[in-house]
Amino acid sequence: MHILDTGARFSAVRFSPVFNPPRRRYVIVRANLPFPRHQAKYHKELEAAIDAVDRACRLCVDVKRSLFSSKDKILEKNDQTPVTIADFGVQALVSLELSKLFPSIPLVAEEDSLFLRENNLVSSVVSEVITKASVGDDDHLSDADVLEAIDRGGKDAYTFCNKPATYWVLDPIDGTRGFLKGDDALYVVGLALVVDNEIVLGVMGCPNWPGDSSDGTKGTLMLSHIGCGTWTKSLQVLSGDWTRRFVDECGLVNKARFCIQESQPWESLPLSSLFDANIDSGDLHGSEIRLLPTCCGSLCKYLMVASGRASVFLLRARTERTIKSWDHAVGIICVHEAGGKVTDWEGDDINLEEDQSERRIIFPAGGVVVSNGSLHDQLLEMITSASPTL
């Protein structure tokens, strides 16, 4: 079974309450934004984020096209996670685009330039960024400009000093392993804006997301703005139609479609004591639940829940690994605005300010539960009953 071949129907409606969606029907909107600007407090930031993520996705597609003919573009970081010039190129590109319009808003992101310098990849990254950046006739990006843009989002670039703040959160490529696997593997460029510990907007681009049309096009751009819902359009059409998305309507845990991290087998999660996992497309039997085939990265799972392709995404916190804010921030608002819910395993909201100085790490108790909302309380009760130490 293909990871997106779940039988779920897409949903789209007009401006109705986010958490009480009516019956499924399509409403197509033709505009730069899918809602009037006056309804979106951060519409300027949202438009900039859409443009930056769109440019970043095109950079990823171009790099991926040439990736396997140039092995020096693939390396491994100290924590054994793969990294490519696309990771650095996306961070530089998004940083440059946002700083032109919002120079005072800091960026929290995954990479820094030290690794790039040590592996002699600076010129490769600069050449990719130059082709996608919105530079004027008098602008000439130097190596130093690109490295500075990367380091603007790196560790120690900004100290928040335990104060309310406005800042961007970027995951240059969530699912780099998927980026390296093949043409159909899913990966996501994810960008969110946080204002006083509230995620107010988010944009995700997934170049390999299967399209809704029959013409074989793929790639989706998903946006969310607080109070305005979650919407998608084709990545390949610059001025395409926006379609509103909602989570699915499943109300029974044993009928839900689950996503989990590929590094965490079903047997490592507390619900495994109640249900067996079935990844086949056939009928379920006894205490089985439907487990969708794994995809790399967390944001792909958020995208699947927000678009109604999956009902639940479960992530277990592990003492040996930190959970990074950029793996979740944009996904949280996309799921919330699609009618879903995201908490830790104790039912508390994800707090982005617990890492008081840098806002790079989150500390969800037990792990993260992402659901369509209808199932959330049931899931928390089951997790608690199966994990008495929580």
C-alpha cells in the first residue's frame, strides 16, 4: 500500500469554524492568499513565507536532480544524520528572503556554516542559492553573504533571554533520508512564525506529494494562518487554486489510520499493548489498527494528518535524543487550523519557550500526540493506561 493511498477524501469549505467543519465539499479559491488580507493579521509575513518556501522547494528539486551524479553533495553529520547542499542552500535562501523584508525577526533553524566550510561545499551552495534568490540587478551574492545567511539561523546566533519574542522557525529539509531515497520519497521544507509563544502562521512545501489531478503533477504547498484555516495548492502552478483542508472525521481509535516514526517500531509505543499494527491494504482483523507505511521526517506526518490522509501521528520522546522545535512548529499550526489537536502525552500543549535562551528544543512529556481532535481524549486515556509512569 502506498503511503498516501489511504482511501481518504480531501475536504474543502468556506470560512466556517475551524474546529466544527461541515460536511465535506470543495471550495476553490483563486488568489495569492486563499482569504482576504484583512482577516489575516500576519498576511505580509505569510506572503513572504509562501514565496520563500516555494523558492526553497525549487532549489531542492534541482539539487535532487543532480544529486547522485555528484557524491560530494551528500555527507553525514556527527550524529550520523545525512546532510546535503540542499539543506544548507534552503536555509541560506529562506534566511536571505526573510531578512530582506523582516530584518529584525530572528531565525531559528537547523544548520550552521561550520560544517559546510569544513567540507569544502561553500561554492556549491552559493551557486544553488544564486539561481533561486530574488536579487536585483545591483545585488551580487558573495560567499560571505550566503554563509552569514546560514549562520543567522544557527546555534548561538540569537539569545532570547527568557522574554516573549517573535521569531521564525525553519526546517530546511525535514526527511533528508527521504530526500536521498528516490523520486517518490516525501520530504518537507517547513517554516513557521512564532509570536509570544504562539505559532501564528506556517508554510510547508512537499515537492513529491502526489497531486489531486489526473495529469500526473505532484508537489503541494500547505499554509496555515491563525484563525484562517489550513489550505493547499499545487507547487507547480505559481498562481494556482487554493483548497481548504480538514482532518478526517474518524471517531474510533480502531478505525483510525496511524503514522509513526520509522525509527520507532509500533512495539515501542504504548498502544501496542492494545492493538496490533497492520500495514496491508486488506481488511483489519481482531485488535488490529491500520498503520500507514513509514515516511521520513515528522513534518510529513503532520501534513498527512492536516490533509485528512492520516488520523493520528504518535511520537515517543527518548532520553538519548532531543526533540527539535523545527520538526514540529509548522506542523502544529497546520493541524490545529485543519481542526486537529497536538499535545504531549499528558495532554498539555507543546511549549516552545521551555528552551528559554535559544528556542531550539522542546520537551513534551512522554512524547507528542497529533490527532484529528475527535480521537485525542481516547488516545491520551489509552496512553496513560498503558504507561502508568507518565
